[in-house]
Amino acid sequence: MPRAATPRPTAGSTTSASVASKIDDRAGESQGRAVRRGQARVARASIGRSKSMSIPSAGLVRRVFWVSLLCLGPRTGQALEAGRPIGRYLHDVWQSDSPLPFGDVQTIVQERRGYIWLGSSRGLIRFDGARFTVFDSASVPELEERNVRALLEGADGSLWIGTHGGGLVRFKEGRWRAWSVRDGLADGHVLALAETRDGSLWIGTRAGLSRFKDGAFTTYGIRDGLSDPVIRALREDRQGRLWIGSYGGGLSCFDGGRFQTYTLRDWGGPPYTTTHGGSGGAVLSIGEDRDGAIWFGTESGGVSRFKDGRFAFYDRGQGLPGRTVRAIRQDRDGNLWIGTDGGLARFEGDRFAVYGPGDGLSAELVKSLYEDREGSLWVGTRDGLDRFKDSKFAVYAMAEGLPTDFVESVSGDGRDVWIGTRRGLTRWRDGRMATFTMRDGLPSDVVHALGHGADRKLWVGTAGGLASFDGRRFRRYGPRDGLAGESVFAILADPDGTLWIGTSAGLSRLRNGSFTVYTARDGMSSPDVRALHRDRGGTLWIGSYAGGLMRFDGKHFRALTARDGLSNENVFSILEDAEGTIWAGTDQGLNRIRDGRITAYQVRDGLPDDTIYQVLQDASLDRWISCPKGVLRVRHRDLEDFARGRSAALPVTSFGKADGMRSSECTGRTQPAGWKGGDGRLWFPTTKGVVVIDPARIAVNRQPPSVVVEQVGIDGAAADAVDGLTLPPGSERLEFQYTGLSLLAPEKVRFRYRLEGFDSDWVDAGTRRTAYYTNLFPGRYTFRVIACNNDGIWSEQGASLGLRLRPHFYQTRSFYALGAGLVALAGWGVHRLRIRQVHARFAAVLAERTRMARELHDTLEQGLMAVRLQLEATGMRVTEGRRVIERHLRLARDIVDGVLAEARRSVWGLRSPALEDADLPTALSSAARRLTEGTPVEARVQLRGTPRRLPGIVELNLLRIGQEAITNALKHAHARQIQLELAFDRGRVRLCARDDGRGFDPQAAPPQGHFGLKGMRERVQELGGEMSLHSTPSGGTRIVVEVPVG
């Protein structure tokens, strides 16, 4: 059961009188620190020659200062807000010991692409917000002199550079050109530049004033009406008049016809001399304000204002920090800035606000001033470069009166803003800060939680217990009074006066003076309570550490944990939005709880950090989130689209140091870690003070970044980024270096790029300023890159660079065509070879079939013919007796055996058995005897010449030809005598076959199925020989075959 206890007043309670006195004392101490640490010096100046000053009281200054801090707030315009103390602008410094290559910034200009160009005594510098690039004679031969005294961008985009000894230089469209005395320039020492509306470029030198127009120079000197030849400043006013500041001749005005000069006597300045020796006064700078007044700064004589023929003079007596004025600039918001040898000054009607090295300026001597297109003020000094820009946030930390920079919680009650720190509780009221500590009755100086009761009491949760403050005194409560634990992390007051206190040891309820404690024994999933919220339905929501998100209906606790879909069980904040949706910030993302469904938003979905300390909702229903990486804004529509699955990523706007926070790390884990005031402004604690932002008055940077492709790296070698760039064959590694010229917050500029011809879609590069490609195929490509500024405004045009990667000769179209032709030719050749192979195989098969046919004809058929003759002989001699018959049958059997052997050898293309053990004459004789034995036919074989062994193929074919001749004579000619003559001559052999048969007509077609003569001719042809045939009907047949032999 819950435990109840009645609290007792603690002995340490403080009386209202002592607290009140300490409040006044602490307020004075805090404001004194604020003035000493953060306030720019202010002096009142009266217009004219009067030097009297009226200094406001310290109390008035403090009150005005704090009211201005809280009331001015962020704004919508991109400029330095008039009236805001200079020390409250965001201030960046670059010096030679930082990325700035050289100090001594003498002149500044921003060209239309967005680069800031700096003229230094040691070189020309280009700045894109992230990188400095130096141009000198080593990289640009036209820059013979590195001392740059004047810079100007012309109407045609030319960057004009005035050097001290090297003449005039122009940079246009990537090309440099120089002009010197030889080209008509009055002198090589250029000190000032101006362009007038007629297109003339005016050049102030040490030897007169030159005008450059239509490619020609015209020079003006003392003879033409100039009061002094050394020209230090030039300015065209809105009426078209050219104002000229000289080193010893005062101020001159040229209206196109004549020069009019004003000297010290005219403007009423104090008498002084110059190092030049003149008496007219050295005018070093000229400016014009929005009222048309001409301001000019002098050397050692302060600054003067000329309007309607009258001069007003200002110097140290009127609050100017230095008497030498080298730069004058009025910004778009009406602030008139003056650069002196004693620091930076801003003229505010009748007083000067001053910002010097003690406030953070890089040096006392200010040499140049420039306002860029995003509204930032650039200040060049003897030792560096400074930039001032407006802030989206107001910050209150130790410099403004807090006891420490580390803030734990913040809340308000309509009149007061209460800030909990680790060194006490600070109250801001009516422009004053007062800090309360344990000496004033707090249980501990470490203030975790704040809450406001229905009776307007302030409840304070500390590391040592709970305290209430009624405006007069503190009353303490601790565990002895019934509080669950000493460390109080969250406080919630119900309308009926019930107070809920979340501690590290449980949840306490204070009602009617009694505490009731709830712990794990009562159903809590964790006793460590970090956040409390009562929803519109009356349910109490409890965020715990390691126990998830609990709901308490007065009787039962029900917890939502990781098992239910909660992203993490460490819950630090709870918000109920206008639609009744519960939002819980955890250690692992933001959770949306609606209709029983939990949607988690985490880093993988677009959040920069998963730890969520506080969630607030502004008048537009957008969510503002504090986390360790800054303050985030997420549109209500984007949150809903993600929850409903209409988008896969969550667009988030991040705010940090670039937006005015002194630290991007917010604090939390106790409540309230953020508070929405009645005026709509949002307050968040950080590690360096409490920050305030007004969502309704945020300055949106509508200027999209200019995008430039600066350089292309080809296999490690740098090349100019020129459209139509041609890359050599074999280029493997490409690097595109690009930049987005938004100087307001260059670290927030994000990029997308694509290489048309390779990438199918845009590549999100984040803040990376280099794109890499490797192993591209030869061809034409176009590299495109776009960028967005710190407020997500994208450049629609971006930058593009066309390039061509040349192929090797073997990658050209002609080579491909040749290769294709060769491949086609090779294919045709392979096809022809294949056809020839097919034909050859077919011819081989055909030849083999022919051979088989010949062999079968010359062996099997001849053998069968011989068997037939023997059978016929047996039939004719059947009456002669058994022995005769057996002899003929035996001969027939031997013939059949021989025929079978010949057939087998013919199939395998082997040598005839008749030639295996005998030569050709013997084989022919044996064949003649075998074929004619037992018949009335007489067959003789005659030999001429010296017999010798012939190649096997020759002997085999001649044997078959002889056998065929004998068979034809027996079968068709019915010859009685057959004669074979084999003659061996030198280099040839001849076979002649004669019979006395009935002959035939050689011209007549052979009968169907007779292949003997054809086979004989094919054999002769195969041997490369010749065959002749002589035959007449009834006249016998003579066949002669001659074959060459080696």
C-alpha cells in the first residue's frame, strides 16, 4: 500500500527579509558581471563639434541591456539587426595561426558567384566559407606584386585588383590580365578603385587618378584640378558624383566636368599635419548612408559627415575609439560601421557602440569593411579577418549573469523565468538576474527540476530534496518528511493543488500536506522517475529510467516497454500535442503513441541523435527537440507522413553553434529540459547557458548557394574545371572538387551530385565537397552538382561541367568497326574452314566408300566370279569322277577363304595378303593362276625390266587393276587368252593387260551396276598415273597403265 506522511517545516527555512536582501545584493553582483563580461562599450556623442558627453547610469545600462536581449530576439531579415549590442552578434575570427593564410586584410569584396576575396599585404586570398586559396605570382604570373590594396567587382563580373607596385590586374572568366604604366596607367601603385554608372573604372594611384574606359586610360592630375596626386579613396554617390579622398588634399568631388575640393577649413576639423606633408587633410575612406550623407574617414582626424553643404565632425571626444578611420560601411539594416585604429565602431544616432580586441576583435586597427549578400559584416584588421552575423538564438550564460554555464532546467510563470543550474537557481525578472543557493534555503545548489503550483508557488527539485518558494522564502522537504528520495528529477502540479514529485527512489504525491509514495511494490516498472505529464483524459503519464513509460489511473500502473514497441526504456520527456498524441523522448529516439500504436523516429530515419531530452510544440504544431547535438525542428506534416508510411525519411532542421548557440550540446534527463513561454519563445538548457529562440521570427536565409566546380583531379594531377574538358586515354581516377558559396553557415551547406552518363540518380554527398569516380568508360559525361544552404534552400541551377574521356586506339569506333570486321572475317573464315572440313570429311567418307566399293568389287566380286567358274567346271566334269570334283570344290573353298580374308583387309584398309609375302609380279601371277585355274582360259604374266619393290599403295592398286582386268576378260569378254605385262622403267612402272575377247565400244556408257573400269581409273588417278583403253567390238581389249614411282 502507498505510505503516507505529514511533512514538518525544516529548520533551515529562511525568512522573507533575509531572502529579499540577498536577492537585491545578488542581482547587483550578477548585473555587474554581465556588464563587465558581455557589454560592448557605449558612449554618447552629440552631432557637430561639441565634445560634451552624457553617460547613462550603470543601473539604466544594465536594465536596457537585458531588456534588449530578451525583447529583440531573433528576426526574419538577413542582416545585422540595428540596436542589438555588437557583442550579441555571432562573431567569427580567422587569423594567421588559424586557417587564414595571412593576416593584415586590407580590402574585401564578394563577387557574384559568392566567393569572398581578400587583399593582403602578402597576397590575394579567396574564401568559400570553408577553404582559403592563395593567389600570388607563383600561381598567377600577372600578379607581379603580392601586396593587394584594392578590390572591386565590375558590372560585367570582372574582379579588379589594385596592387601596390604591380599595377592593375583583372580576373575574368578564368583569365588574368595586367595593366601597368606602359599601358597608360598613371602609376603602378593602385590604392583605390571605383566603377561609375557609365561603365568607367576609376583607379586611384600615387601619381594621379586614372579612368579606364573602352580599353583606354585617361589620367587626371593636379593640372586638371585634383588637390593632391595621391588618391586613397573613391566612391560614387547616388547622384552619380565621384568622391575622391586624397592623402594631402582633402576631399574632392568630380561631377564629370570639374573637381571641387574640400579641405580642413571647410569641414571644421582640428588642425593636424600628415606624414605626406599636406595641409588639406588625409582622407582614407568614403561612405554614403541611406540619407545621402557622405561620410569620410581621415588619418588622425576622426570621421566627418557631409550633408546639404554642412559638415559634422566626430572623434574620440564623441566616443570614436580611434582617430584614424580607414573604412566606412552602412549595412542594409541601416547600421553605420566605422573601422578605426582603435577598433570597430557603430554609429547609433548620437552615440558610438564600440567593439575592440577586449571584446574579441582580431586587432585594434580595422582596415576594411564589407557586407556580403547574406547580411554578414566582414571586418579586415591588421591581424586577421572577423565576421559578424545575426543569431537565431539569444544565449544567457555566465557572461550574462548566470552562476555557471551548465544549465539543467528552465521554466517560467508568466512574470519570471527560472533557470536551474548546478550552482543554484537563477531568476530573471524585469531585466535583472538573481541567483539563489543553499544559503538562501535551497536543499542543494544542484537544481534538477522546476514546477509551478496552482497557488503560483515555485517548486524546485534538487539533488538534496524538494523546496517550495512563495516569493519570500524557501521551504524544504526531504525523505524525513515523507519524500520518496532526495534526488528530485520531475515535478507536476495538478489543478486541484496535488503535487507529483518524481525522484530516483519512487513517485511521491503531496496532497493536503501529506506525502504518498509509490514504488515497485505498488506496480511501478521502475522507481527512477524522470518525466511527468497529466493528459487531457486525466491519466498520469510517468517517464522512468529503465522502466519505460507508465500510465497511472489512480489505482494501477501499466507500463509500455520495449516489448510493446517503445524504442528504449529510458524516458526523459513527455508531450501531449494538440491532437492528443503522446510523444516520448527516450535514449534511443522519439516515440509517437496514438491509438495504441507506437512509431519510433531514430537516427536511421533522419534524426542527428537518438537521445531526446525535451519535445515542445510551437504555434505551427511543429516539434522542437533538444538533444546532445543541438536543437531540432521537425515539421508536423513530416512527422505524420512518416508515421503513416508516406515517406521513408524524416526531414529535420538542426540548429547549433552556427545559429548562435555557444554549445550545440543540450542538457536533459530531468524536467523541464525546455520550456515554451507565453509569448511563444522556446527556452532550452545547454552546457553553455540557456538558449532562446522565437519560432515565429526565425530569420530564413532565402539566398541559395552559388555552386562552383573548382577543380578536377585526374589520376592525382589537378586540372582547371573548364567546360568541355578533355581527359587523356587511360584516365582511371577522377575527383571533382566543388563548393557551395553560402557563407552564413558553410558547415551546413549540403550537396547532391550526379555524373550524367554514369549515375542514374543524384548522389547525396552531405557536406562533402569532393566527388570520386574510378574506371570510367571512354565517352562524354556531364558532372552536375547542386547545394542547399543552412535553411534547406536548394540552388535550382547548380553547376555543371562537361567532359570527354578520350579512348585508347583500341577503344575507338573505328577500331571497334575494324575489330567487328575482323571478327566477321574470322567468322567467315571459320565458316569456310568448317565447310571445307565438312566437305573434306564428306570427301573422305566418299573416298572410303569408293575405296570399299573398289575393294569389294576387286576382291569379293572377283572371288565370287572365280568360285562360279570352278562350280561351272565341276558341273561340266561331274562325270569324270569323284577326285576331279573334289579338286574343283577344294579350289572353290580356297577361293572363298581368300575372298573373306581380302574383304576383311579391305574394310580396314590393310595391305592385300597376296603382297604380304610376295612382290607385285608374283602376286599378279598368283592372282592369274587362281582366277583361271580349272578353266579353258590361258593367263600369262610377263615381266620386263628389273623388278623392285614399290610403295605399298602402288603395288596394291596395280594388283587390283590386274585382277580387275583378268576378271573382266573372263566375265564379259569370254576371252581364251589373257596376257599381263609388267614393265619396270626408271621412274615409272607400266602394266599392260590384253585379251582376245569380244571387245566393246569404249565411248558407250557402261551397263548399270558395272564399276570395273571406273574403279580402275580412280586407282590410277589416286596414284597420279595415266590409263589408256583400246577396244573394238570383236577385236579384244588392251589396257595400259603407267604410274610414276620414286
